Amino acid sequence: MTDPSTDPSSYVRVREKSARDVSYPPAPEPLPVPVYDNHCHLEIEDGEGLALADHLERAAAVGVVGVVQAGGDIESSRWSAWAAASHPRVLAAVAIHPNEAPAYAERGMLDEAIAVIDELAAQPRVRAIGETGLDFFRTGEEGLPAQYESFEAHIALAKKHDIAMQIHDRDAHDAVLDTLERVGAPERTVFHCFSGDADMARIAADRGYWLSFAGNVTFKNAQNLRDALAVTPRERILVETDAPFLTPTPLRGRPNAPYLVPVTVRFMAAELGMPIDELCAQLAANTLEVYGSFTS
């Protein structure tokens, strides 16, 4: 068996399939102006188990010309950095996910893990620290000190390497905002899969953060996300899949992938009352402002 620590390309995670439909949906109508998937996890094998190159080709065919591949532990961060170094349509984000931080801390390995992220962040096509942040949903009180320690260390790494930061925030809105204010946010801070409401969106935008909307903005019970989208300045909006998760309506339950970004973008354009080409151009410009060029 190949060792992922020496050959990151060999790393793969398999998502539990259970009884759901694991076939990929048909490709949507291509977008009129190319955009980018701001956050995905293509190391996770789902559905048909597409290779990275196949994901990228399917995406490009519908106008999604690049992806930001995000890590959440040492192995997936190494894979993300490898993917970005190997494919011109991929940039990488690397980090220890907030739900992984307590496990590393329990083994006395959190400092070591953050040191690996520091090393990976120096690579030229690693353009973000992420996903990092706070998660009060899956982690209990005993794990919160490690989450805070890890989050603040990741903030420092984003500043050190002058790259963006992608935040994971689940049931921790006030704590995340307070930490960013107390420690000082990196210049380019993104709320990945924004999950707050309109009031939080206003605060985040006023502070110069970007809000990235995923397929769950289309969910029937997600009016808070649509309200947040409505009040977010256009120059602060990003779009993502969080693939293979959060497949947009009406495709919920089936595997998500970057080629499904157009479903979410068209929904967002309708919500905002914007021409689809105008929104696509804005999303693309915003992505490049945060992460830089995919071709350099």
C-alpha cells in the first residue's frame, strides 16, 4: 500500500453511501461566463468515484473553470497541496479542521500538525488556510480549548504567508466574530458555507470579509441564508459546492461536485434579481481577488 505521507496522490476518503442515490446528476446548462468553485473536497470518493481530472473536465464543460480544494487534516491537506501543484485548475487551502483539532491535541500532536500546515502553506499554489474556525455543534466543552488554540494558530499562519483564510463556523457565530476581532483577521477572510443570518452578513461584510454560499442556500428551510445573500454587497459574494456535500435542490441526496455550481449560481441570480452573466462575472472577479490567478 502506498504511503500518503510520501505520495499524497494516493490518499482517498470514501463517503458512506447508505441507501441514497449515489449516481451523479445530469450536467446543468453551462454558465455564460466562467466561474470558480470556492470550496470543495475532491479527495472524498463519492458516487461513481470520479478521478480529480474527470471532476475538473466535467466542471470546465459547464463553465466552472477552477476549484479551491480544501483540507481538514494532515492527510487531506497534503492531498490538496498535491492537487494544486499538479493541476492548473486547482488551488489549495490547507488546515486542521476545528473538529479534528481536539483529536490531535489529545494525542499531543496539535503543534506538530500545525507545523505541517505551516510547511504546506509555503507552496505557491496553496492560497488559503482552511478550513479552520470553531464548531460548537460536533465538539463538546472539553474540546473547545483545542479549537480556539488551533483557530488562532491558523489565523497567524494566514497572516504569515499572506494568503486567504477559509472559516468553518457551525453554531459558533458570535465566538468566531469575536475571535477575529480580538486577534485580528487576515486581510482576506472568507466564511466558507456561510450559515448565519442577515445581521451577521452585514457585520461580516462591514468588516471586509467575504461570504461564500453553497447549495444549502437553495434549501426550503434556509431562508436565513437567502436573507443573508440579499444584504451582502455583490463584491463580497462567493459561491462553492462543499462537494460532495450540500447538493442543491432539486438534487439533494445525490453526490455533489463542482460541475453542479451552475445550479446554485442560477438560483442566486434569481434571488438577487441579477442577470446571470453579470453575477457570474462578479463571482469570478471576487474569487480572483481573494485567491489570485489560477494560471500563475
